[in-house]
Amino acid sequence: MRPALRRLLCGAVWVALAAVNAVARTGVEAAAEGSLAPVVVTATRGEASSFDLPAAIDVVERRDLRDRWQIGVSEVLDRIPGAVATNRGTFAQEEQIVLRGFGARSQFGVRGVRLLADGIPASTPDGQGGSGLFDLASAERIEVLRGPFSALYGNHAGGVVQVFTADGTSPPSLAADVAAGSWGSWRAASRYGGRWEGFDALVSVSRSETDGYRAWSSARKDQLNAKLRFAPQAGTRFTVVLNRLDQPDNLDPLGLTAAEMAADRRQAGAAALAFRTRRSLENSQAGLVFEHELEGGGAVRATVYMGQRGNEQYLALAGTGATSSGGVSTYERNFGGAGLRWTRRIDALLLTAGIDAERADDRRQGYVNDAGTKGALRRDEDDATRQTGVYAQAQWTPLPEWSLHAGLRRSRVTFDSRDRYVTGANPDDSGSVAYSAWTPAVGVVRHLGEKVNLYANLGRSFETPTFIELAYRPTGASGLNLDLRPSISRHAEIGIKVRLDPAVRFDAALFRIDTREEIVVDTNAGGRTAYRNAGRTRRLGVELSLDARIGENASARIAATWLEARFRDGFAGVAGAVAPDSRIPGVPGRTLWAELAWRHPSSGFSSALEGRWSGRVEADDRNTEAAAGYFVANLRAGFEQRIGAWRLHQFARLDNAFDRAYVGAVYVNDGNGRYYAPAAQRSWLVGLSATRSF
């Protein structure tokens, strides 16, 4: 047995035995509220208990989103095993989401992970996404699916993160929230929701501002999210989803070198000040979902959406070269898509089939960055991306003890670029390319009574390059990098889900993912980053989670991940040769999150202690630079009162209570050695909310 796999198995057994022993000693009793087997839809595209599925899928519930900033998913995703969400300390850079080691190479935004909001993609067809579109203030839950069944959603490798907006309340209610904390940060939000005969609605608006922990990191974020639902008759429903995001002139302090961070971790990078790095982002979109139940137990669901996105980003370079794309990057994007899905139950067989299509059309331009002022044009092109897919899923329960799941998707992703900036020194860079693949997934569940489920699954996923990764050739020649190929991953997983008691849930998963044609940085110079296929990689991991209600008023949660993510083949990297068995950068090998919460219902008091530990994170392919491991602890407490039709809530929290200086995120393979984004030290937050029912 390989040493890495032996260490993983030993670690999994040790943690599992410790968790079971801890629960057995607590004298756990059933809780008065909450479910340890939530209903989810992401894995099967239909409602199902997470306990009964042959997949690793976990939920961040509404109660987990309370008593915090509610600005980014990095606040809550650490409670999911296998998931890492990093915050670079600036709204100008989207938070990074890494699932089972996929998504770590992204220099900005989310890569390798599919993002959805109320069933509508928050990722572009080429696989790039932004979690900033998620409105946590109005979210009911966040589902996180890992493993091969996520490949049935198309172009990505790591998994799916989907946010669901809450329904309107009955009776209708109006809520107002305000919070303030360290570094000149504050947030105000308001929500109105109601439910009437045949109609319900929820509308949420918010504004967040901060001066930032680091210099040159002030930001503002305005957000509107609305969900309107109308049911003209039994079995028929229309849902309208509206979202608006505005982030004007968010400053970007960039990463720091190790020496700069040691000298002053709160400083901005010198290049950030010289080029006044910043970003302005606007995004508006609307979606319509039609659902209708058919006679005989079937249903159809149709979705259509469209939107516009505008981005202007000042980078840390001038971009004056004849073949440079400039130091100011802008684009105007029109995007949209549609999908149709059919489901039918025939005795013990549940069938699902569907088709979807999505597009993004960008007018992308680049200008010289003249010390923070937009200068001469250096790039002008039209980029079009399309993804189409057809899929089928089946769930069969031949016997009460067994259930079988299978799915198959055919995806096609096309890229087309038309260069409008052609000069004697800058030739025509136009080009097009298309990728397609079959992505199957199969799984089986063995139900050992009502308390234990064993499962296994196998599958395949594919991940294309993004348009940005295709943009430049390593040789410096003109045109798209058509030699770049999609990465193909083969997934295998076995797991166990246990209800040790009506109020205790324990899950464990052991997985292996083998990838060929992993995409990595090849060259990084003159403002142009080119990519290449590196060869084979392997990800071996164990995920463990425990959720227990202790007595009437206490609860304990644990999420642990042990992951060996390595390059199996050596290759010529951006800064030199990368040896076989080097760790994949940006992926912590060990993470542990734990929370102990207690509440006193009669007084309305609640409190919690949260701890998070992360292992060392490599910053480059050669493993010559790394961010050290760390442990941080957070505290929170709150009160709630009900006075007639009013519900009042106050809370306070202390993050990084021991004032630990650590790195919150790394910029993988940064060409200037600015690998590190220092996390904020000890910070406080207080907030209050008032809700009035009508």
C-alpha cells in the first residue's frame, strides 16, 4: 500500500473512532428542532434526503448564516468537509472556493467548481465563476456537492455549490439589520417577505462598506436579490429571480512577498499604489422558472435567464508593450441560457432527462495603465463562449435494502475570439476551438436498516481551459493557445452515513481522483500568463463530519479533511522543473473545523465557540514557497426577544480571538513572488436586527 494512502486510512480510522467515542460519552438526546438529514436537490435535481444518496453532499442551513457579516461564502463553507473558501481581504478579488483540491489555481474568482443560484448558473460556460453574486442575507441554505455526480452539471471538476433563496413568510414580515465592526466596516440590510394564496415573494437589499484590514483595500458592495413565485393552479408554478450587484472602485492591495509580509502585514503592495489597482463590477440578471406536474407522476421544468455584466480592473502593470493586452482590463458581457427537464416515476424507478444551453458574449478591451489612469488602447476583441449539454439520470430501488443511481451527460463547450486590435507589431489573434466529452456517474447505496447507509460511486468529469487561459501562447506567437487541452478526471468514492441517534449524524468518505492533462501556468511575463497541460495528478482524501445535538440546548459539529493532492508527473514549470510527487499548490493537506454551541431558550441567549485549523499550503508548483499552517478561534453570543409582533435579535462576535497572524489565501504561482494575502488579526463585530410580522 502506498505510504500516502496508508497515512490517509490511519488518519480516517483514528478520527472516526475519536468522534464516535466522544458522542457516546455525551449522553445525546433528541433535539427539539433542526434536521440532521436535510432535503437536498443538487445531487438528483429532485428532492431527496441527503442521508439516502450515494454522494457527499452537505448543507449550510439558515441558522448557520446568522450572527456574521453575511458578505461572502468564506464565512461558512469551512464547516463543509472537503471544502476550503479563502478570502484575499478585498472585495476586488472574488473569494476562492476549492473542493477536493480543485479550483486552487484560480488567480481570481472561482475555477473548477460549478456555481448556481436558485438553479441559475453563476459560472460562465468556460468554467469561471464569482461567488460574490450570492446574497447570503436572503439565503435559505447552501448545498455543496462533491464527487462524480456533480459532473452531470457540465464543465468543471471539483463539485457544485448552489445557493437557494428563502421563500416568503406567513404572516408577511419586514426585517432590518445593521452591523458594525473592526476596520471601519459596516453593513445594513432590509428584507420583506410574504406568502398569500397562490403567491409568495421575498425581496432583500443590502449595502456593505469597509476601510479594509490592509492599506488600499476599502470597498463597497450593494446588492438586491428577489424571488417572486406565482401558482395559478394546483401543480403549476412560475418563479422569477432577480439579482443586482454593484461594486464601484473596490481597491486591491495585491499579495505580498514573504519579506514584505514580515515587515508590515497590513501594507499594500508597492505596485498596488503605483498603478492604483482597483476593480469596478456591475452585474444584473433575471431568470424565470416554470414547473408543471404531469398526470401519472411526472413533471416538467423549464428555465430561462439572461443578464449583463460589466467589469473594469486596473492591474499592477503598465501594459505599454506592442503585444501587451494593457494594464487596464475591461469587458461588457451579455449572457443567458435556457434549460428543459422532464421527470417521471414508474414504480421503483425515477427517471430524469434534460437539455440545457448557455452563452456568454464579451466585448473585451485593454488599455495602458498610466499610474492609475486609463491610457491608450492595447486590446479590442469579441469573445463568445457556448456550452450545451444533454443529460439523463435514473434512480432505481429494486429492494428496500438497495438503491442504484446512474447518470450520463454529453457536454460541448465552444470558444470563438475575433481580434479587432491588429497592428504591424500586434498580429491578428483571432481563433476558435471546441471541446466535448461524455461524463458518466454511477452509485449504489446499501441501506443497513434505518441508521446506517453504505455507498460507493464512480464517475468521470472534464474541465476545459477558461478563455483567459486560452488567450496566450507560451511562445509569444499570436492566436489562441489551441494546444491547450481539457483535463479529464476519474473519480472513485466509498462512504458511510450513520445516524448514531435521532440527533446524531456521522458521515465519512474516502475518495480517489486521477486527473490527466492538469492545467498549470507555463509562462508569466510582461502581463501575459500562458498555460500548459502538466500531465497526471492524483487526489487521495478522507472527509469526516459529525453533527450532534447534546441534550436540549447544546450542539457540537466537526468537519475534518485529510487530502493528498500531488503531481504524479514532473514537468517544466514557470520557474523551473517541477519534480514528480510535488504537492499541488493552494491546497491544504489537513483541515479541521469544530463548533460547540449552547443556547438558553427561556432567556433567548445563545453562544458558540468555533475553531479552525489548516495545514501548510504550498504557493508554487515547485513547492519552494508556502504559507504556514494555523489555528484560529472565534467566539459569538446573542440575545433574542419576542415582543408582540416584533422579534429582536442582538449579537456580538470576536474573530481570531488569539490575535493569530496568518495567511488567509495564496496567489498560486504569482510571477512576482507576491504569493501571500495576510488575513485580518483579532476583529470584532456587533449587530442587531428587528423583524415585524403583519
